[in-house]
Amino acid sequence: MEDDAVTDKTAPLQGLFLFLPPPCGEGRGGGLAEKTTSRRYSVKLRCRECGRLRDFEPAYVCEHCFGPLEVAYDLDAIRHRLSRGTIASGPASIWRYRELLPAPTGEPIDLGTGMTPLVEARNLGKALGLDHLYVKNDTLNPTGSFKDRNVAVATNFALSYGFDTLSCSSTGNLAGSVAAYAARAGLRALVFIPADLEPGKVGAASAYGATIVEVDGAYDDVNRLCAELADQYQWAIVNVNLRPFYSEGSKTLAFEVVEQLGWRAPDHIVVPVAAGSLLAKTAKAFSELVSVGLVNEIPTRIHAAQAQGCAPVSRAIQQGLDTVTPVKPHSIAKSLAIGNPADGRYAARAVQASGGWGTACREDAVQEAMALLAETEGILSEPAGGVVVAGLRQLVEEGRVRRHESVVICITGNGLKTTELFEPGEGRRLHLTKARASEFELALAGVEKTPAGVR
């Protein structure tokens, strides 16, 4: 097949496509990079707009139409060597799905990312009127967010090509993940962030040894800067020039959900949307599971969850559009505050194709939903999780999700990074002037039935 042939964008590749990385230079990642020069991948890159194929290499824009690229696999070949059994015998990490990732053939650099719990959320389900609700708890990834999935893949790709610097533009979680994986891989780390991020997220990235570049402005300003720098420096900016490979890591969340449900897909999945990559790759993951024969069909309806202060993807879905109009973000959910989402139109198309919906919850509902999740299931989430729970409540109230249906919500970031948003409500904090049991009993009697809340 010719590299510039226009192909069906969703069809599996026919025939075997081999990739041999070029010799890599010395550097802080050079040792491992040299070991990867004989690796082979049955993959190519495909333009998400015109469908043309090109060689598998560090590229992210189609040279014909300037559309974004993504990884395309020889799914027919993979179907013959991948099974539920081979996956089960793999490591308890994202690398159990390495056949469906741009993975190195040797042992990958890893922090133990993936295979996070899928929790049956009976208490939260009861509160929302659902009998089969599950929480995919990605707060338990190594740096506390789902971004570790993406960065694990990007880091190993960067090492394979001899990059010595790992970088990103970030709303917070990605900065910490890039910093941690760079430390593990022995790479230099520079992370670019808006100057008003939550202190916990900035501190974590700094603790791993990264250089923090704070930029006055919104995330979209930071991202534009990184796009400029990608043309000037030979850095692995994971969500810019490594985006086709980095974004593949998001698929592993959906792979795990289906496997953890006994190789069954849920009726619904609710995904928080920032740049839109996690949602778009969820749809790609479902499609690939069917194509390689691991499941027969996946009728799951995919729902996008955003907050009113930054909801360009959900608004497009609600209006029946597959193009996204940029907005100026102003939301408590800073990790989702991307006004011009890179994968927004692909996320909108995926939702519409699945029969799902896009929610835009009230800003004041976010913290209420964070508290509800924590108090019912013991899972402390950052605001993105509150957006998901509030969005699910809205879907239930509108009749889009019914009591008997199975639902998975994706909780993607740990609330320990945003503890400044939590404060004991009235009735949850007692102060005793003297250490006496009688004083305690009096104070408790006065407030025990007072409802709790968060600031």
C-alpha cells in the first residue's frame, strides 16, 4: 500500500508494516535508545482527516492536508496473536495491552501505571438512583491521575528516538506525570503551566526535579507557546510533537474497564473532557477491541462531561455539531479548562456516533459532587471528578441513563492535589476549650444532625 494512499480512516491496515527506528545518539536516554534500534512495530501513522498513511516516526501533522496524525495498527495480524489469555498473563499495568500500543519490544520504563480499580459504587448509585454504577478510580495511578497512561507511552517512545528532554503544556496533572517519568527515565524535564494552577500540582512537579515554567495566561496560551518551541528545540513535548503516540495511552483505561467487567462493555461511560483526547481514544479503544476479536460488539454510549465555565465540546454535541467553537475558560475545574481543545471535534463525533450526550454542569455543583463521591465511596477527587458525578446526575434526571443500566464513570485525578477546595462544613468540626468528655458530649449533641458540605 502506498504511503500517500487515501484509505478508510477506520479500517484496519492490510498487510504487515514494519518500523525500524533510526540509530539514536548518545544522551541521558541514549543507552536504552540504542537497545531499541532493532524493534519492529506493525504500525503506521494515519491522518485523522484525509486518511493518508505514512511511516511510523516522530511526526504529528499530515504533510498533505496538515491534519493531525494517529497510530494505525495491523489489526488483522494482531487478532491472530492476541487473546484474553495472553492479556491476562501480562503485567498488571498498561503494558498488558502492548500489542495495541506503540510499545517498545523490550522492557519498558514504567512506574506501575494502569490496572487501577473498577469499584462497584453501591452507595453513590443509591444516591443517584442507579443499580449498576462503577467508578474507574484512576486517582490511584502513580502520580494520581490518568495522565500517567499517556506519559508512560510517550516516555518510552522518546527514549527510542534518543530525545534527552521531556516536556509538556499542562493544566496540572500532566506536569507532575511528565516530571515523574522523566526522573525515572533519566531525562531532563521542563513543564509549562498557567501561573494560577493549584499549588499542590505545581509542588508535585517541582518535587520530581522538573523545571517549572509558569506563564501568565490561560492554558491555550501555554499550549501555543509549546507549539512554537516544538519547532525550535529537539524536545519531546509529549502533547505536541509526540501527541500521536502519547494519546494512545488513554486507550488503556477503556481496555481495562471492559476486561474488569468480564470482557463486557457497560451501557454507558461518562468521561471528563479537557482537550478531548481521553474521550476520543475511548471510542478508538472500543473499536479496536471488536476488530481484534476480544469482544463481539460494544454498544456503549459515551458521554462527555464538562462544566459550564468551559464546555465547548458539550455545547457542540448539544447543538448537533462536529466542529467546536473555542471559548475563554473560567471554571473551578482547572484541569478541564481548555477553551480550544485539540481533539474537541473528534470527541464530539465519538459521542454523537455512540448515541451519547454532552453535559455542562453548574459550576456550583462541582464541589457538591466532589463531596458526594467522597462521602459515599471514600474516593477523593479533584474537580474533574465532581464534573463527572454532576454530569451523571444530570443524565439520570434527563432520562438518558436508566436505573437498570450499567454505568462507568471515569474519575481521573486525585483530590489530594486540590485539598484547598475542601473544608469541614458546619457540624463536621468541633472545638473544645477543655479536654473533658462532658464538653465533647455537649458540643456533639448540638451539631450531630447538621448536614455537611464543602466550601
